[in-house]
Amino acid sequence: RVGARGAAMEPECRVLSIQSHVVRGYVGNKAATFPLQVLGFEVDTVNSVQFSNHTGYAHWKGQVLNSDELHELYEGLKLNKVNRYDYVLTGYTRDTSFLAMVVDIVQELKQQNPNLVYVCDPVMGDKWNGEGSMYVPKDLLPVYRDKVVPVADIITPNQFEAELLTGRKIYTEKDALEVMDMLHAMGPETVVITSSDLQAPLGNDYLIALGSHRKTKADGTRITQRIRVESPKVDAVFVGTGDLFAAMLLAWTHKHPNNLKVACEKTVSAMQHVLQRTIKSAKVQAGEGNKPNSAHLELRMVQSKKDIENPEIIVKATVL
């Protein structure tokens, strides 16, 4: 396709994002759509819930989409023959039948387009003070492990979720690399452990993320690129960061398909810019000496447009 000025345009890249929607604030689709659009993607959103705001606030109201309703929306797309996608993106889900329906849809979309890439954030829980706990129903774990991860191409678990999926605890970086290999063996060719409680070489004020990209060459040989990213800890509890991370990782791996190092540097750097802007703004809003609340800590998404589009690299990755 040729653009108006005669310059070749990038072929259209379309993402189906099945995530939460909030009226106010930035989680789920609200955290993923804007960055993807800014980075040039067409984004089709299915809102798995519609809430007034995220559930970290004192109050929230709204509706939940069930698996039949999800199926009905997908049928509408199919009837119009507009069910061809380059990417599928999913995050937080609380319902096993909804998750199973997502898998069915992904499998059908992969038949339509064998090159489709499914980016999955297997949201199940996290660690607080070293103790992991699940914040979704326990019966989601076997669905993620046995159905979802095998059809996923890129997954972004945190350390606790990676441990849950493999049944193996991570105490050292070596453990983490082996866990990532186990995850590759389950299906995905790109695995990013988005946060961990591993000791960072740069010190306690840094958080470690690890990435692994496994490619099988035409002759059957495997090449694995592994990286470590250390980013400065930001002292606040944000919501929507995982959703933003997965969306930006989708975009940057698309633009740098065989360079996980650069893709992660751009993703984590943009992330840092957004979080720094958010915390600064939250402190101003809360006022001197007051702790910022949920409303103050909503991600400064629109204000960070330039950083999302073209992040200054402030976090470098180490090749392992």
C-alpha cells in the first residue's frame, strides 16, 4: 500500500484486546488502548467488565461480561468476516469459562491467521513481603497452565505467577532462567518475568525483570536470547502497570522482532517515564505530607504520550 505522499505505509496491524474497562482511570483496556494506538496499531476492544473505576478504590460499581456474551460479540465479528487479527492481548480475568472461551477464540483466530501472536498476561497473584498469594479463584491456575499458556506466544508473568505455572520456586537468577525454559517448553517463544524479588546487582533500590526469547531456526536448531533489566523501584502502589507493560511489550516486540533487549529497554524505559510522572503528580495533588490515594495515583497516560511514542532509554538491559 502506498501512502498519499508516495511513501510506503506500514501494513495495518490489528490487535484484539480482551480486558477490563473502567469509566474513570487506567487499567485493562484503558491502560492498553492508548499506548497501542499511539504506536500505530488498530485496537479492537472487548470489555470483559465495565466498572466505574478499578477495585482498589473504596467503592466500585458495574457489570461483568460472561463467556456467552463474549462468544456473541465474536460471532458478530465473524459474520461480517472481520475476524482477522495480527495480535490478541489478554490480562486480568476471574472466570474459568470466560478464560476457556478466550482460548477457543484465539485458536480460531490462529486458523484464520497462522502468524497471529497471542500476548497473555497470566494475572493470578503477587508476592507481598516475600509471601505469595492468589487474588483470582484457584481454579484459574490449571486453565492458564494447561490451556492458555500452550496457545500463547508471549507471556508476562511476575515471579509468583511464573512459579505457579511451573510448580517451581525461584530463589536465584539461575532458578529463574530454568523456570523460563520450562515456560518455553509449554509453548510461548517469549517469556518476560516482569518483576521479581531477586537481588539486583545495582542494589536494593532496583527491581529485576528477566526476559527470554527462544527461536527455532529452519534447520531445527534453537537460539535463546536472555536478558536482565534492572529498573529503579518507585515507592507507591500503582494499578494498571501490568496492563500497560504488556501492551507496550506487544508493540516493541512487533517493531523489534528479534531483539528482546531493545524491546524490553523501550518498554521498561517508557514505563519508568509514566510512573515518575504519575508519582510526581500524585504527590502534588495529595499535598505536602499526605499519602496519595487511588484517584491521585491513576497513571498519567495522556500526559506521557511523547514518552510512550518515543521513549528516551533510561533503563538498559544486560544480555545474560
